[in-house]
Amino acid sequence: MIDFKLTVLGCGSAVPNQNANPSSQLLTYRNKQFLIDCGEGTQMRMIKYKLRHRKLDHVLISHLHGDHFFGLVGLLSTYHLSGRQSVINIFAPRKLEALIGHHFQLTGTILSFPLLFHALEDYKGAFLYEDDELFVRSFPLKHSTPAWGFLLKEKEKKRRIDKAFITAHKPEVEEIKRILNGADFISNDGILLKNKTITHDPLPPRAYAYCSDTAYAPSIVKVIDRVNLLYHEATFDNSMQDKAQQRKHSTAKQAAMIAKQAGAGKLLIGHFSNSINDVGVLLKEAVEVFEHTEICREGETYPVAPTN
Ligand SMILES: [Zn+2]
């Protein structure tokens, strides 16, 4: 079973069309779920793709352009109608709190669940979320309104005990804990086995990063260093580079440059302008710079897997 994965609910740009819904992604890590952006119709696509989202209690909104958050009130209303009791945490630009608050106040809705709002302006690199296995942080992007990207990354893991050692020496649970914390082991016949000889290096932490919407911003590279999976917007092709700069969006080539500089495992490009007739051109331009690029596909689930 894949324990770290991304399902794309929409990767279109500001004006929706038949083949492209506005931005939204559901990130699942073991028993946790994070919704990243919530464009119009997000909940309908969760139904369409038969996505269970009972574990969803964190929503991350990158910026306040409608194609990234117009679906949120609808989703929250549905949770209310279904009598949800558990907390929802929303991480978003500060102004969204008033906007949502006014909506429910004017419609006389007292939500059935606690809604905790966290302004992204207050974090400045601090973790938005953290537990024993995973952390989530935001980082500033370069857009026409304040916008943030998100990094969801596993924490450093412990060393792994060698299976043959376990079979041969059958250590007690307490001894296993000590070994995982770096202790050596003394066998029944008094032989000292050094920790390094009975354990393996931990698997490198896996990570996913979301970068939409943004102009080319090399400053983000250090934050998303060696992510296994990167979503980066690519609104325009090379011939529209000036427009991209003007509107604070990226070209496919620029997205690929970021992926290459970050040493990413795989790049997904999306958020294509409606003026693009052939997304194959964007893919070609990106692949020339960064081979492991794919066109982001709505309804598709992508594992956040170790980089080969
Ligand atoms: Zn935008």
C-alpha cells in the first residue's frame, strides 16, 4: 500500500474549462490528509473520484485568487450539514478568515464543528503542522498577491534493525528500542555487536512540494531541496515569457529549472493558461531542462516515492 500520495482534484488555471478544473489536491500521509487549495467544485470532484476524506482536518490555501479557494465555503457547509464535530484547521492568508466568517454570519450558520484559522503571515518558516513522522511548512512565492508554497516532508527516520540479526539473536522489545536509539548489543555468548553492524541506514525522508502560483523564484530552491515530487505551475510556454513575468506566473521551462536546481525526483506541471492549445509544447520545453517532468492529470494519484 502506498502510504504517501497525492491525488490531483484540479490543476487548471483561473478560467475553468471542460477539461480543467481549478486548483485542488488531496495529500495523504498514512492516516492523515491535507487538502491543498480548494478551487470551485473541489467537493464534487472528491465525490467523482470516490475519495474518502474523513481524516481531512487540515486545509492549506496558497493565496486569495478565486481559483484556489472558491470551493472552501461549499466544502465547509457540507461538513456542517453532515454534522461534523471534529476540528478543521485552515492555514491561509489572513483575509480569508473575515471572508469565511462573514459568509457564515450573514447566512446565520453556526458551524457544527470548531474551525481554527491560522494566518500564513504569522509563520515565517515555522512549521504549520508537526507530529512524530511528518512536518508541513510554508514558504513565500512570487505572485501578484501574497502567495505561499507548501512543503510536506517526513522527519528523519531511525536506523533499521537487520532482520537476520533479529532472527539469530531474538532481542527483547526493550533491547530493540535501545538499538534503535544507537546502542550496541551483547549476545548471549558475550560477544559485542556494534550498532552499525546490526542496523542499516534509515531510508531518506520523502517530501512533496506545491508551488502555485508563482513567477520564477529561485529563492524557493533551498526550501524544496531534493523533494521527491514537485508540483510547479507552468501557466505559459516560452513564447509567452514576457506575459509570464508581467502576470507573475511561470513558463514550463522555468518550472523545470526550479525542479532541476532543487534536485527533485519528479516534476508535475499544471495551471496552464486557456490560451495554450497544445500542452505537449509545454511538456517538451520542460523535458529539455528536466527529464522527469509529467503533465499533471486531474483524478490521478501520484506516489511520493523515493527518488531513483
Ligand atoms: Zn493566482
